[in-house]
Amino acid sequence: MKNVLFATTVLASLATVASAETGVKIGGYGRFGLVHYSDRTAPLNDTTVHTRLRLNIDAKTETDSGVVFGARLRIQDQSRGTHGSTTGGGVNAPALLYTEYEGLRVEVGNTNTAFDTAALIYGSEMGLTDKSFGDSRTSFFAFESAPYSGVSTKDRMGVFASYKFEGFQVRASFVTPDQTGALPVEEESSIAVDYKTDQFTVSAAAVQNGAGRADNDAWFIGGAYTGMENLTVGLNYFDEGINAGGVSMGSTAVLYGNYKMGATTLKGYVANNDHVNNLTDTAFGIGADYDLGGAKLTGSIQRDYNEDTWADVGVRFNF
């Protein structure tokens, strides 16, 4: 209740500010539907109702010399009990603050990270919850949508920089889980480089001590081709890091594609991961989006490396 009241107060006050055109903007998305997961290893309900509302509060100003300063704060509410999710509601961790000038962007606070924002790293995702078993299995930091949690990361601080020029984008980030230095946790660093033309995109990234875990090092490379304005085919490869027990997560390769026909976009992928604990090394998924004009109906059916089935269907709308 406190989170809802706080969010209502913030939105009410910002509505007046935004109308005065001071550079404050509220955007985001909502989604709702059903999620089914046939997880044979846990006593969970197979099917749950999933909801999420995300509000991004963005504010910026520009100096007389053309330097932009800005910030982002996120309010997010998500249904608990959704398979693989523990996010509830509330205002996220410390705000992201940034400055931009002629293609250079620098962030501090609850920042983006280079590995997480590489251009093609999530290319195979689909469905209501943007899921894919072809994603990296490595743990790493990213812009956090919820309040910081955990003793070892509650004082986390990040620095992120990106620069765009002539089809290239270069990113670098550094995150210290505990900037006071009181806890024995590792700093995470990552880099990424993207290059894009009209039809081709190539992306590569690497992370060291992902999520503050010593020796959790990983790298990624991917390429995608877009032809006929309605077809995209991509191939990603991940050399994964280690899990909490120090065991290698192996390597992952995923081939994916999207094809648009009018209001319908068909999606599919097949992935291979060679982790020693997999029941099968192959995961795959098919999905589809239908454009409703201002919203979309979306869903997917996927099988993971434990031979369990994930399925979701619902509606998503941006604002």
C-alpha cells in the first residue's frame, strides 16, 4: 500500500511538471496474460496469471553549449508467483543520472552495463515475458528495475560510457557491488562493440567478474541479417561464465529468426548449450506477435534444457 501511495503522489506531482514542458516525461508499458511452466523439479502451479506495469520517469535539460544532463527513475509492479520471477512493486534502486554530448553518453548510479546492452544479446527473445533459453546463462549486472537487495550489493554503484560514430557504438561499464569496501565482493567490468549497416549488424561483448562473482568471466559474439524489410536471421555464441558453485555453464549457440507478414510477426529459435547438468543440450521455441494498432497480442511455446515446457500468451501495450 505504501508503494502504491508513493507512486500515486509522484505521478500526480509530475503531471503538472510535465505539462509545463520542463523536460520531464513518463513512459513505459503494461502487459498481462497467462504463463505455463511444466517444471518437474519444483512443486509449483503449472499455470499462473502474469501482470506487469512499468513506468519510466525521464527528466533532462540542456545547457547553452549543447550538453544534456538527465536522469531516470523507474516504478514497476509485477505479479509475484510468476515462474522465475520474484519482483513485486515499488520504486527501483538509486536513480540513473547521465550526461550526453555529440555521441558520448556517461551514466552513474543504477546504470546500464556494456554486456547487458550489446545490440544482439537478446535477439532470440519472444512472447509475453520476453523469454528465450538461447539467452546467456551467465549472471551479470544490469539496470535494476527493483530496489537493491542482498547484503553484498545494497550499496552498489555503477559507471557506464557509450560513444556512437559512423555505424559503430562502443560501450564500457564498471560496477562495484559495495563501494564502501566493507565487503569482500568483486567489481564487475564489461565492454561491448556494435557495428550496424542497413542489412547487417555485428555485436561482441565481454564481462569480467559478472554480478560481482570472482572468475565469472564470459564473452559473446553475434551477427544478424535483415532482408526484404520483413526478415531477420541471427546467430549468437556465448562462452559462459561459472555458476554460484564455481561450475562452468559451458557454451551456448543460438540460431533465431523473425518474419513479418502484415500485422503478424512469426519468431523461432533453436539453441545448444553443453552444461554438464543438462538433460538435453538443445532448447527451442516458436512465437508470434499480432499488431493490434497501439498494442500487440503475443505468445510463445518453448522447451528448456531440462525438457520442461514454457508457454505464455497475453497482451502488451506501450505508452
